[in-house]
Amino acid sequence: DIQMTQSPSSLSASVGDKVTITCRASQGISNYLAWFQQKPGKAPKSLIYAASSLQSGIPSKFSGSGSGTDFTLTISSLQPEDFATYYCQQYNSLPPTFGQGTKVEIK
Amino acid sequence: EVQLLESGGGLVQPGGSLRLSCAASGFTFSSYAMSWVRQAPGKGLECVSSISGSGGSTYYADSVRGRFTISRDNSKNTLYLQMNSLRAEDTALYHCAKKQGSGWYVPFDYWGQGTLVTVSS
């Protein structure tokens, strides 16, 4: 199975900050990488697919980049509604696997 | 608007069975592959099973193969997960997730809130 490793596991940031989360795959996955946001008690929300394509309705403050084994999710200006846990996921091969999550908390 | 509503979770003893359902709406259900993804307390996400739009192809994680069966009724827009021989380690929140296309190697685009399965004596 492909292992997905996110860093950091958690971070504290202030409203307006730029935040970057990293995801590394244990082997190359081309651009078969998605990012999700999850708030407590809520369904995960898909943000990005194909490493850098925004899902419909997702604001442009979210952006993704990378290919192969190294990927990043950037939130350009953190807003109160963005405090949540973020997950990466590869769908290049079965089984689809997820990172362990990055919790973004208010500083 | 795409909606996925899971049901059927609950408390069950080890060795018992449960059947989860996911009622889908807002899209052409039969055109999309679907999956069950679980989230154990304090642990990460695991895709336990997937099924093609027609229902003709299925995938199972090693951890559930031989115990869980995924199925779908396209006439009722409903996805199912029959879980047998349940173990304590199957305790988790089970999410239904829609894939963005009909194949395996496509991303998820919509998720349900989940139904909680607790396996305990």
C-alpha cells in the first residue's frame, strides 16, 4: 500500500495567515492526489483533486500543487471557517490511502 | 444538490452482523462508483470497499475481505454494506462516499456524515 505522510500533524495560525500543509507519498503517484477538509461532526468536504484542480464551489484561497511524491495545500488567507482538519488522499493505486490529517487551530 | 445519508449503524457484539445503507440523491446514481470509508476513533481514514456504477465490480480492503459485502440497488439509489463477523477493530464512523467517475482511479467528490458502528460486548 502507498503510505501518505502529512506534515505538520497540527498547526496554530491566526486569521489572515497563509498556511501550507505538505503531503508526501511513499512512491510516485503522478497527480492522483486529493485534499479534503473535515470539521467535527461533519462530512468530509472535497477541496482539490488531480493535485491542483479545485472542486466546484471551492474558493480560490485554496490551492494545491505537486506531482510525483511531494504535494502541498495552501490556504492563502485563513478565515474562521477554515479551522478544521485537512487530509490528503492518493487514488493512483488500490487501496486508496489517506494521510493522517493536519489539524489547523486558532492561535 | 448531492446528498448521501447513511443509516444502520449501532452497537453490536463481536461476531455479530450489521447492514449499513446509504440513500443517495441529486445525481445519476448508476453512473458513479461508490465507496465506504471508515474513520476509527482517534485514527485515520480507511477505504474499506468500493463498487462500480453497474455493481459488477467490487473492491475490498484486506482488513474486511471475506467478512463485508458491498452492493447497490440502482433502482432505489441506495448503497449497502453487509458486515458480518464483526470485530472490535471494526468500530468506526462509516461514511458513504461518491466517486467523481465510474472507475477506481478517480477521486471522491461527495461524502455523507457517517453512521457509527460500535462492536463491543
